[in-house]
Amino acid sequence: MIQSLKKLIWNLENRREMYLIGNDYDSICTFLVGYSLGYREAANVDVAKAFQEWLQVKEKKHFSLHWSAYILNHMADNDKKKAQRILFKLLNRFIENAK
């Protein structure tokens, strides 16, 4: 799982147009949610849930918001460009910690 997720995240950061029509935070998050749902069905691993739990531990707080809303609203001050940068930074840390 880790290698395929690492490759996907790299591609979303560097070759986004291969995966997405839009280049905004919402498109990236929607794609990642869909990927996670498909991965959960195929491999019985819930990547989105694992990321949400990891983020709560990292932030040292429990939150009921979806990870995408938490990052945008609480970590990026509703700035979608900033949220993109934070999201990729967090995803890369998540992958590194999952090894």
C-alpha cells in the first residue's frame, strides 16, 4: 500500500493534470476520497480513516470534521493554495510514518 500511495501522491503533486481536471484543493481532496474508497473495497484498507486518525494524533486533538475541512479551515485559514501545500506535506509525512 505505501509504495502505491507514495507514487500517487508524487504524481498528484508533480503531474496533477494526469489525474485531475481541476487544479484546486477541492479536486485533489475529491480524488483522494475516491481513491481511498476504491482502495478500501479492493484491499480492505481504509487509507482516509488512517490519515484522519494520524492527523488527529499529530495535531493532539480529536475533531469531527473531515480531514479536508480540518486542513482548510484550521490549518490553512481557508486559503486553498496554502491548504494544498499543507495537504501534500502532511500526506508525505503520513506515508513516511506508515513505513
